Amino acid sequence: MKGNGTKIGFTIAFLVISVYYLQFSIRYWILTGREKNLQGQAKTEYVQKHQKQIDNLRPKILNLGLDLQGGMHVTLQLQTQQLLKDLAKERADSTLNHALDIAAAKARKNNTDVVDEFVQTFETRDPNARLSRYYRSEADNITRRSSNADVVKYLQKQRNSAVKRAIQIIRTRIDRFGVNEPSIVKQGQNRIAVELPGVKDEERVRNLLKGTARLEFRLCADPQELQTSLKKIVSYYNNADTTAKVDTSAQQASKNNPLLKVMVPEGRSVVFGAATAADSAMVDSLLGQPAVRQMLPRDVTLLWTAKPGFTGQNGKKYFNLIGVKKQVELNGDVIVEARPTFDRYTNQPEVSMTMNREGARKWARITGANIGKPIAIILDGYVYTYPNVQTKISDGRSSITGLGSVQESQDLVNILMSGALPAPLDIVQVRTVGPTLGQASIHSGFSSTIIGLIIVALFMIAYYNKGGGIADMALIFNMIFILGILAAFKATLTLPGIAGIVLTIGMAVDANVLIFERVREEQAVGKSMRAAIDSGYSNAMSAILDSNITTFLTGVILYSFGVGPIKGFAVTLMAGIVSSLFTAIVITRIVVDYMTRDKNAVVNFG
Amino acid sequence: MRIFENANYPMIDIRMITYAISGSLILISIIAIMVRGLQFGIDFKGGKEYIIQFEKPVTVTQTRSVLTKTLGKEPLVKRFGSPQDLLIRTDASGDEAVVQKQILSSLKQAYPGNQAQVLKKDIVGPRFAESIKLAAIYSVLTSIVVIFLYILIRFRKWTYSAGAIIALIHDVTITLGFFTIFNKLLPFNMDINESLIAAFLTIVGYSINDTVVVYDRIRENLNIFKTDPFEKTVNKSINDTLSRTIITSGTTLFVVIVLFIFGGQVLKGLSLALIIGITVGTYSSIFIASALVVDFQKRVVKSAKKVISK
């Protein structure tokens, strides 16, 4: 019995800690469970009475993964290529862009870092070329003379800080959106994993996350020039279509015109044409041909409107293609305040913006010089409005109209105010789980745990008699400890995690099986009860440790490589191993020793 | 109650038979994998996968033909548990939100009055899929290396490490082969995805657990029965630990079978992999891992003798 005082002490301590961490969750579930059963007036009263309590408990409860409570998991990836292009600013030339394109393609193919690939590509093209031709920074001491290695360090630093900033911005946006317990973490070098429990409106989240908030004010193309280009381009495709054979009557030609098949030519004011959302990609690729591009005025580019301009006779919505100048007159960073409002006349939702002093001064100059002409307000590459300038605007106010709903105007304000992302983000993975499926998963996970527990417990008693009963008791302690560990370390319980717990039930008895088998063997060679128990425990120890350490190591590996729900599986597996070692070795020993305190007592091991 | 009390089966003597069984199972698995290729799921291949629930049951074939028209290429359509639930997987390009709208609106047209809702969806970009795949490969390889080293440190002989690792590769290969062969034949998702990798690593951990317990006993018995031939001691150790091996495997198998039956559709693949893996792992711990040590050890002795006779 000696030394059991410490063992008992530890056991009680662990039990108290586990129960302490678990009681938050139990209280929370009881409170919210009651709320679900109530209806109408009673529910409102109940919520009023207990809301504060529930809110206080929420951060302390056992986290359920998205696969259990429903929600959305999004992985975003920073467009490093764009960031490198932007950092070079006006120094970027075709050599740099070309190297960046190749690097991006390589990085995609080999799953490597864009910065590394870029430097390699750049140096293989010309070993003597200096990156400092493109990148300068006073703050980081990058000058014309800086070595390539220094510039690489600078670029990596910029990339890392861009990811960090992006995380901050996303956090602000999501906080304003209002989600309980969102998680936003960096993943690898340039990825961000965002978990949003309970979110249903995906479309909104998507816009919220992706919106780079690159707000630009640009002048529009000259309507006359644009019309001339449109005619040229349409006729180019008339003639280019060689399948039209000999019959070259104008009507026949236009029927076979690949461009006109997907785009309605407009040519009124600054509207170049219109197409449905489905056809827009085709239009882009037709207009993107180098030969065709040359037919547009040099300083003009074509951008789609964010909202459809009209509904066609076929019931489909058409988006307008607007001719705008390439040069950006004013950037979104001059905006100091944005708020959702309504148009005074049409009562449509809009966003009104206020500029800082410098912006207001420029805005006054731009509007003053372009009275009667349209100016396009462009957000993330889409034209929101292109109003005609009525008068010179000197107070730095302007508004974005053409928004679909109040919600959209609010989200836009949110994006504008949280700042622009340092570079665009790509959504590389989306995983959503509906709340009903989550509920079903909790149910099936819970019932498998209980059934598994009962079967194993019954078997142990049948096979090892009293010893089995002791092992079963250890198993119950084990469950409490595992959940306690998960709650204390703020780990997240996922469906594979529950599978890990169920698996632990099966494996947890292993240590006791090893010990009991050993005790039986020792008894078989004629040792007394006490001696058999002593040597049974000590002889089984090395096998127990060796086998559990190897399994634990695979758990660690799984944890470090896995993502999302699988991490949850690894966590429960590891927690299970640690806690089952403790319960099977320490707790059962206390009980066995207690039962054999009398020399003549007999504990049956089957 | 007792099983295998005083067991004394000639496990090592029949090793040529068990080698043959294992060899042919591995061969079948490798051929299956080479012929059919590994059946990767959405996590490793990229694409768009939706689980859609209808109010009333629908047929798979009709849904498939409806969606083939809308998406332009044939999607994978499978039953997902109940007849109301379908799994739809497509590699149709384009924005995911648009694809989802296309699917839902064409289903609405095809089944008027039968509301469909998305229960779950997974969208994985090809680049992202590639990196998950790499992580999975690294994790399996790392675990094998780590285990090799651990056993080398604990047992001080490469023969033990080699025996354990070959048994592990044996277990994973056969489970993988099983999943490749039965992929389209069973009514649930058996593609290789992240949770299947988790299952494989668990199998690795589990099977090594069994093997190490036997090795541990060999080490102990070698000190007790110093004069016995190595083969005999190994055989005794396997028999000594036999009841423990069977009982632990039994309880673990119980619970994973429970998980397979009651754990819901999402866990079917994972729990089946565990069932197969634990069965094969138990078999290899008893018949393969230690037998290999015997053969490797013989070779070591032989080459040592050669050196001496020279």
C-alpha cells in the first residue's frame, strides 16, 4: 500500500480539474437545451433571464467542430504573385512580370513558395540581374546596391506581414459580421484558415472574405472612340470567321460572328456591350486577343458592371461592359468614412463616402475638369456606378450606388472601413456543414460511444470477473479525463474526434488486459495473490509503455500534418492514450491494493 | 473465462504458409492499385462535392442525367445513406457558388415539389488538394521512420525494426488494396481522403502496438530461456501474448464495428478501414512480424559465420 497516498492525491486532483472544466459545458448544455424546448412568451422570458449566464459560459465550453455544429470552413490563399507585382510599383516591367508568371505556375505545380520560385526563375534567366532594380525600401534598407539575398529576405518579410495584415482585416470584417467564436489562423506560409460556426449565408461570407476593397475612381473612355473600336472589332470577327464560306452577305456574317453570339453590342455612351454572366468569360477571352486589344484606344480597358444592366427577352440578366481609362485618378485609401444610406429620390440603398483633405482636393480638380462626363467608381475590378459629373465636388463626398440591398451596402461599408487587403486572396477550399447533418452526427457519435462502452464493459466483467469490474471503473474515469483534457486545452471535438474516443475505449482496456494476463501468469506459476499482483503490474509495464509510446508518436505525426477535423482525431487519440495509461496503471492499482489490503482477500482475475 | 490458456501453436513453423498468404494478398492489392489506380477523394483530387437532401426519394440515374445536361460533363452521383440523400461530385470548372446554383435550379426543375437542400459541401482547389496529398504522404512516411527508429533504440537490433516496418507496410497495403477493389461496390464513400489517412495512421499505431508487445516478450524470454533456440523462444513469446493480442483486438474490433454500424454515413469509410486494418494488423503481429525477425536473425548469424570461416 505504500506510496498510494500520492496516487490517490493525483487521482483526486485530476478528477477535480476535469469535473471543473466540464461543468461549464454541462451547465451550458442544460441551459440552452431548456431554451430549445420553450416557445413564444416563455422562451423570450427565459432568454432574457439567462442570456448573460449563457454568454458567460460559452467561451469556456467544450468546443464542437464545424462538422458537429454546422458552419463554414474556408481556406484562403494570398496571391503572392500580385503582391510581388504591387511591391515593384511602377518599376515592374515585362521581364519582371514574365518571371512572376513563370514562378507562379511553377509554385502551383510543385507546391512551393512563390517567392523562392520567383528568385530562382529570375536568376536562371540572367545570373547577373539584380532584384534591387525592382524593389526598394527605405524602412528595410533596400537600395539599388542591395544583394539579391537581402531583397529576398525583404520580400519574404513583406509576404509574411501581408498575411498577418490580411488576418487582421478579415478578423475586423468578421467581427462586424457577428459570428460566435470565429477562428482565423495562419496556415503554412501564405494561407489563412477561417472557421465560422453556425454561418448560413455563404454568399455574404464569400464576398466579405474575398473583397480586397480596391476602390478606384477612373475616367471613362471617350464615347466616340469607343464606338469606332466596337465597329472595328465586330467587323474583325465577321471577317475572321472563315467558316462563313463564300456567302459573305453582311447578315450571314454577323450570324456566324463568334463575338456577337455571346455579346450584345451597345456602343451607346461608355457602354461597349452586354452579356450574361455565363457568357462573360467567353467575351473576355474574345476581347483579350492581342489583335483585338490593339483596336481599343491605348489608354482604355473594358470592365464589367457589378450589377446587371437589364433583363433580356429570354429572361436572363445582362451585365454591361464599360470602357474606362486605364489610369487610376484616385484610390480608396483617401476614404476616411463610409456609411450606408439611401438615395434621396429612388430610395435605393447606397454607400456615401467622405474623403480626407488631400483626396477631396484631388476630387475637386477631377470633377471640375470633367463636368458632364462620366466617372467610374470601381471596386475590386467591377464598375459599380459611372455617374455623370454634375458640378465640381469640393467637399470630398461621393457615393456608390447600384447596390442590390441594404445588407449589401452594410457589408460594403464594413469592407471599406476595415481597409484594403494587401493583395487579393483566393478561396482554395470551402467546407460547409448544415446544422441538421451536424445534429445527426452528434447523435450517431454519442450513441456509438455509449454502445461501445457498454459492450466493452460487459466483456471485461465476463472475462476478468472482479478485475474486469475494476478496469471498467477505470474506463469511466478515462472518459471523464479525456473530455476534461479536451475542455481544459480548448481542443475542438470533431466527428473523427468522437471516433478517436470510441477507438480509445477499445484500446484503453489494453493496458489492463496486459496487466491482468500477467497477473494470471504469475498466479499460474504459484505466486501468492499479492506477489502475483505486484509482479504482474511491474512486468507488464515495459510492454505497456513501449506500445503506447509508439501509438502516441503516430498521434503526434497525425496532429502535425493533418488539418481540420483530422487534427481533432489526433488530439482525442493522444488525450486518450495519456489518460488511459494513467487510469489503467494508477487507478486500478489503488483499487486492487485496497481490495487486497487483507492478506487473505481474493480478487478474481477470471 | 479463459482463452488460449497455455497456448502452444507452431506459429513460426507455419511461416512459409502465412508468408504465402500475405504475399498473395499484397500482390492482389498491388495489382488492383496498379490497374484501377488509387481512388482519391475530393481532399486529394480537388473538385466540388455536395451532399443534397431531398424531401422525397429520388433516383440516382435520373439525377445523374439531369445534372450531366446542366454541368456539361457527367458528375458522380451516389446514394448517401438514405434514399433521400445524394452525394454529387463534379469537377466542373467555374465559380463554386455558380455551380451550386446551377445544380439546385436544375434539380428544382427536374423534381418539382421536391425541395432539395445542401447538407454539406466540400470545395477543394486543385492546388490545395495537392498540398493535402503531400502532407498525407509525409505523415505516413514520417510515422514509419519514427517507428523504425523507436524500435531500433528500444530493442537495439535492426531486425526487429525491419520486421515491424514490413508488417506495417503489409497492413497498410492490404487495407489500401481492399479499398481499391471494393471502392464502387459498397454503398458508401470509400475514396482515399483525409479521414482515411487518419485511419491508416491509426492502423499503423495499432498494429505496431500489438507487435511491440510480442517483441517485448521475446526480449524478456530471451533472458530467461538462454539456451533455447531463438525460433523456439519467439514462438513461445507469441503464444504467451496470444490471449492478450486476441482480447485487445477483440475489444477494439467490437467498438469499431459499433462505430461502423451506428456512427453515421460520414464515419463509414473510416471505421471500415479500421476494421480491415485491425484485423490484418492483428494477423501480421501474430504471424508475420516476429517470423520475419527469425528469418532476418538467421541471415545475420549466417553472414557472421561466413566472416568467421573466412
